[in-house]
Amino acid sequence: TTGSSGGGDAGVGRCRWRAAAVAPQPPPLSAASPALSSSATVAKECWQPPSAPLMTQVPAGGSVCLVWLRDDMRVRDNPALLRASEGCFSAVIPVFVHDDRDPSPYPLQGAAKVWKHESVRVFSETLRGMGSQLIFRRGDAAAELLAVLAASCAEAGRRAEWRLPDEIKFLVVFNRRLEPWHRKRDEEVSATLAAAGVKVEALACNALYDPEELQPIERWQRWRARVRAEEAEARGLAPESKARSGVPKAQEHISGFGSYRFFHHALEELGPPARPLGAVQRLPPCPAAAAGASVGLDALNYGTSVGCGFAVPPRQSSPCSTVGSDWAAGIRQHWRFGEAAALTRMEKFLGEVLAPGDFEGRKRLRADQQNTSELSPYIRFGELSARTVYWAAKQRKERTDQKLFEDPIYPGHGRANATFLRRFVWRDLAYWFLLEFPTLPCRSMRIQYESEVWVGTRQQLRRWQRGDTGFPLVDAAMRQLWAVGWMPNYMRHIVAQTLIEYLDITWKEGFKWFDWTLVDADVAINSFLWQNGGHSGPDQWEFVLHPVHAAKSCDPEGTYVRRWVPEVAGLPTEYLHRPWEAPLRLRSLPSLREYPARLIADLDAARRNHASRVIDVRRKHPEMVARTGHEWLKLPGRPGLLAKLVTRDEFRAETKDFIFQQTPGKVGGSLAGRRCQVGGAFSPMPRSGDACADALADAEKLHLEASGPGF
């Protein structure tokens, strides 16, 4: 098999191709040429009539609403589809266009592309059951939408002209997308449609808040001014003093930028998010002429997954010597697609995991149990809206005494839904950051880290990708990712920090691999979290998860590792996560001889070496380091305004030793804090000053919050 590694059939078994499809493309469907007749020819082979009869054509004086669908394959809380259903239109045409002019620098690919195919397929069946038809087109989005509108008014059997008739009213509705390049493309398409005399309405996106309306910096400044005024009043300052004015300072630097607390203060002004809309019960008929202009779903090439083999670059489809090979077979077997499956999973999670408090405490870290929602791909592709899940969880009233860490300040029972609801805030924050920093997926947000030296090798990267690192917990997660396109949130942190902190490989490689292999691949969330893990994002994670000791929290009995790494399944649990320490008689097991040796023998030394290179970056750029050891960020479009970023305590103290370290202690892989000792005493580095004491004081307040939208 081309590009595969490993010897014999064992190497082929876990292989598949992923890259840009090389299958022949269908002819362009531009309405300016005989494109409609071409697509009608394809439709004769691919299109099946719906369960209810379609309208022959739109009558004169009627009205047509075209619903442009993208990542919104649902009937519940779908603003565009609901607008079409309640607008008294003569006809409604649901359309999905593969836009050949998609401007995204990170187009859909790999596992996510397969999910998209299945999502669209199931939703097409849903619309068919409602007596409608989802029209598939491929080409320039604006031209294809106009062509479908023109086809809806054509006489039976006659090719529609590009000009739209004046006696019929046309409306195109769509739900806004979240990425900045897609928003720009939507504006271009809307302008083209408007120039052709078509009215356009852009409705709410699939987020709690529209990222363009958030304005967290300005709202944080107003919150800070209010707090300052309250403090001044409490101190008895005169009402006419500046501190009591409540007016934000013109150049007040932002503290805690990118943290949950920073964003939460912004949301206080906005109030609660909108509640989800009702479900669409029926749609006006779809004109038969428009339906006849549809190509088949397979013509979009989203579901192509033939082939096998690790390739450079990976490929979406490729010839393979293995007959009947399909690298996405595991994905299709593992998941149920569509809105109905999503709702079923949501109810199961809310009732069986969230209600008893298992997501609030340490049980959510368990990789061997189904204690996360597994809703992320459904939300990513719009089979569920974020509002639907948020409000369903918000309405739960259960309380729990389960906690990730014991907190003497807040003892007792807490809300069982608190942590899960925070995930949606993180999700919105990721989209806002992508809007403000469009280069987030490819360029360090803390620009000085572009100069960081990474010493990991391509061979180490390949072994990490394949799940052959020699660390069973890491390998189990990477093999699960390869097989089903997903892994739990806690495992994502473990494999990410193994790549960055121990193998010393840039976060950019991890981002690219996740973009290929995750069914819930989302450029905003992926880049936001990988940058944070790679120290260059807005929030440097305080914790470093150990590739061995973390197993005490997530796989204490070894069930997870035994499922995904059968080579070590025969070992007793005490040696399962560290097979190199097993007695010689166990290490001679035939299956264990096939398991690779660990990539790194001294993990602590590897982590210290990586930390030294981070500290080197800080010392080369002292202008980016505050007196407290935090790092500054120059905010784009706001001259002179700086943000003080969350910075790891070890880096603030400029020490390679560990302020916090995950150990296999009796609490099960907890983060055990200890003061940094250098030569028997704590030794501050140059320029640290108060930063060392501040960092250690802050470390006492550490709470492991796996920052990000980990559903």
C-alpha cells in the first residue's frame, strides 16, 4: 500500500488515505450556459421523487423562498427554515451548494467531510418525509442559487433562462456562519443576489451570541469602570472624583485576556442567550423544475472514503490494493447521524450523566466510561443548535457534591450543569478570537513564539499520529481517533501535551492532524485550544498532563487501553500503562514484542528541556513580559492598547522545575504542587522580581479547568 508503514498486514490494517479527492469532477453548473440541462441529465440518474407530489412551477404573482443550507441540517431551532415555513410563500426550495469558490483556508476534509456527507444525506431524507426536496448543486454559490430560482419558474420541460421573471417575488434566506472568511463570502453572494433583484435575509448563527456583537474588550472596560466606581464609593471618595465616574479609561489594559472570567464579564451586559426556536412542522411545496435541476449527493464527493494507508499528504480517496477497503467504515459504524440521533444522545447524556453530577466531578475524565456528551459533531454540523443543548442543560435543576477538586472556599453541593454550560461560553469565545485574529490556525497569537525552537523529529510526529509512541494511554487515544474520528476531551489534552511538552513538536502539527481526523473538526475551536496548549494562545494552561500518570484519572483499570492497544492487553493492570517496567517473563509475551518501545525514556528531562526553550523566547523578548511575569499582547486595530495574558506560573518564575506536577499519588493522577527548588532554595531568574512570588501564590489557587469547549 502506497505510503503505509510498518511491516506486513498489521501495518495495513490501521491505514487509510485522506486528502483532496482526485475523482473526476462533475461539469460546472453555471446558469449562464446550458448548465441546467446538464444537471437535469444527472438528476434523471440520481434523483428519486419525494413521498409527496411537487409543485409543477411557481404561478405568476407567487413568491419563492430559497433556503440556502450549509451547517444547519435540522428542523428545530433553524431560523432560516422556520422563516420559510411561516412566510406564506407559494414555494420553498431548500438548497445545498458545494461552493467551488469557498474561500476557507481550511476547507472540510478527512473524517469531518465524511460526517458532512452523512449529515446531509439524513437531512435530505427528513425533508423528503415532509414532502419537500433538498436540491444539491455544485459551482459558484451565487450563480447556482440564481439558477435554481430561475428553474423554479420554468415551464415544464423547458430550460430556464438566467433572467428572473418580474411578476414573482424572490427571497433567499440563510443562517450566518461563524468563520470570518465565510462571512465575507456570504456578503459577496448576498450582493450578487441583490443585484439580480433577489431579496436576501441573513439570520442568526449557530452560537449563543453572534461573535460580531460580543465586543468583550469594550464590555470588559465598562465592567472594570463600574467595579472601580463601586470600590471608590466604598472607600468614601467624593462623588465628583474620577474613580466614581464609572467612565472607562481610554487606554486601560485588559487583564486576564482570553480567560473565562474576562469573557464572562462581557456576557453580563448581554444577558442570557436567546432561547431556541420551535421545530418546522411543514414546508410549502418545492417546484418540480427546481428539483429536476438537482445533482446527486454523491456528485459532491463528500462521502468518498475508498482506500487505505498513511500517506503524505493524507488523501480523501485513493486506489488501494485491498479490495473493498474503506477507511471511514469505523466512523460510520460507531456513529448515528442526523438530528434524531443527536436528540436521543442529548437526552441520554442529560439524564444519565449530567443529572447525577458525573460531568461536574472526576468521572468526566474517565475515558473508559461514556461520561461526556459526545454532542460535538452534531453541534458542529448543525444537527443540533448550540441554543437547544444549552437551554436543555440550563433547565436541569439537579445539584451534586461531585467536584474535580475539593474546594474549601465553596464546600457542599453545587449545580450539576455548571461545567457543561461553561463549555458553550468557551465555544463562543473561540469564534470571537478567530474573528479578531484570523491567522489563529497558522500563526502564533503571541507573535514572539514564532521564533521558538522545536526539536521534535518527523519520525516522532509520525509515531504520535499512528498511535505508536510506546505510551499505551497516548496510543489508545490516537488509535481511537483514527478509528472513529473522536476521543474524549481529557484525552485530547493528554495527547496534545505529549506532542508539545514532551516530544517538543509544534502545536501547528497537532492542529493539522486533528483537522484531518476529527469528525467534529472546527477551525476556530481547534486553533484556539492548540494555541493555548502550545503556549502561544491567550491562555497558557497551568496544568501539564503526564502520558503515564494521567491514566490514574482516566483509565484506572486499564479497560480503555486494553480496547485500543491489544498488544499490551495481556499485562496486569499495574504494568499496563508502563509496560517497560513489567518483569522479563511478561515482556516476552508475543503480542508485547510487537509493541514499539517508548519514544522518550526520561519524561521529566524532556519537559524541562522544552520549558527551557520557552524561557529562551521570553528572555529574547523582554518587551513582551510584564513586571509580574505575565505576557503582553498588542491588540489589533486598537493602537496602544495592551492585553495582559494568562501565563503559566513556571514561565512567570522562569524556572525549568515544576511548580505543579501530575503524580500517580493516592488521589489518582492529581496535580501535586511543590515549590521550585534550585540548589536547595528557590532561585528567581533575572528580571523576575516579584513574578516568582506572585507565580507561587497564584499556584496555590490552581483549579484544573480543561479550558475549552470539550463536549
